[in-house]
Amino acid sequence: MTETYDNRQVFAETLIELAAADERIVAVCNDSVGSSNLGGFRAAYPDRLINVGIAEQNMVGVGAGLAATGLIPFVCAAGPFLSGRATEQIKADVAYSQHKVILCAMSPGMAYGELGPTHHSVEDLSWMRPLPGLDIAVPADRRQTRQAVEALVADPRPTYLRIGRTKAPDVTTEADAWERGRFTVARQGSDVTLIGLGTTVSRALGAAAELAADGVDARVLNAAWVSPLDREAIVAAASETRAIVVAEEANIAGGLAAAVAQVVAQLGVSTKVIPVGLTEFAPTGSTEWLLDHFGLTAANIARVAREAL
């Protein structure tokens, strides 16, 4: 069985390592030391962790203030509360003001499972994507998570960073560079393109393997960046393959699939763009059950691809 990992762990380890060499790194959280995996950071640097309590708007404002002084704040909270409760502060204090705050959305998608729709973070991409000047990155595995944190310390910028809690396998190799605004080609193919982000990349690769058994050659793109978007990779997919299937652990209204469809529509080509994701509030259930319920499985992604061809 393929080993899977919680990306919050490597996020925390990387932050601690980098903080040892860079005193500008600080962490801000909303009474989420445990769920943000910041226990080790607090133990190592107790004077560089600010816990504002359950006050997400204040948390983002504090992060912006710290950034204004030249520090590098990693503002950490569960995705639904960071994106939902502090949207105005993200818009005004981070994106508009261009304060270099790294907004770390922990446990995005349906990672909270049985806690239900109040704790699911499936609207965040739709809410964050329209904000000018805000990067959106979604590392798919441990390597990309480490690369993302390292890159944001080396070149801080206003960023919404999804840090996955749902365990997923490693899907990248040492040859895969972390480049702002660029997708990673996880698998080459010429018949259909499957685009995943975060937890759905491994599922798209599984779908590609199923399709290969049927003689269908599927390209798989790891959409580690939602903003800026890799238009070049999307244009190539629309030009070189017959259909594009976008699987996202998010609401498809305004998310990655919508962004891809917008690019393809402007090309004036007939390539289909088919989303696989949520269109409603997710019910209560385990994360695996929810992913299956909304068709975010290798088998269903493969089925959608077959029907598109």
C-alpha cells in the first residue's frame, strides 16, 4: 500500500528549521496551536508565536502589522475560519495593502469530515481567487509543501497557502521545481487532460492509470498554483488533448475549474472543460466518504474522462 502523509507535519518542521536561521519568521494563530501543528514552533520560539484567540479578523490584522515592520508572518488557522471570517481583512489588509502575509489555511476541503459543513473549507478558492495581488498556492505533497514554505521565506508576498490535512501520497519528484504560477506535469498524455490540486492530484494519477488500461492516454497536471494561473499549461492542454477534466476538493463555482474554463473559452476552441467537485454544502461524514460522495475518486474521474471523449 502506498504510504500517505499529513502535509501539516512537514509545514511545521520546515518552519522551525527556517526560523532558526531567520529571526524575521513569526507565527500567528487563532487558538489553533494544535490543529495548526505549531506546538514545536511554540516550544522552540515562544516569543515568536502570537495566539490571538478565536478572533480571526484580529489575527489577519496582526499579521499585516507584523509584515509592515519587516517580519515574515505565517498566519495559521483552519481554512473555513481563515477564509470565511476574515475575508474583509484579507482583502484590505493583505491583498489591497500588499502586506507580505502568508495566510496558511490548514485542513482545507473536507478534511474535518464529521464536523460538518461549518468546518468544511470548500468555498475558499472562490472567495480568494478574485482578489488582485493575492497568490493562491496548493501544495500536493510533502516536497511541494516544503518548497512552498522555503520560497515564501526567500521571497515573501501576499499568499493564501492551502496546507492539506487529509493524508495523501507523494506525487512529485526531485526534478519537479516549485515555480510561481506554474503547474507541474505529473504525467504526459495526448488524449485527455486531468487537472488536480492538493489531495486530488494522486486521484487524477489513479484515474490516468485506469484510463491507460483502456488505451486512453491521459495527461495529468498538478495545479499547485490557482493564482497566478498557468495559462500556458491550460492552453497546451486545450490544444493538444480532446477534453479537460478538473477535479478539485472545492465548490466548482468560481474555483479552479471555473478559472480553467475561462482561459479555454477565450481561445475559441471546442475543447470540453468538465468539473468534478462540489455544488452544494457537504453533509457530515468521514473525509473519505465525502470524497467518494462527490465523485473525487480515481474511478469516477476516469469515468468522466471517458464520457468526455
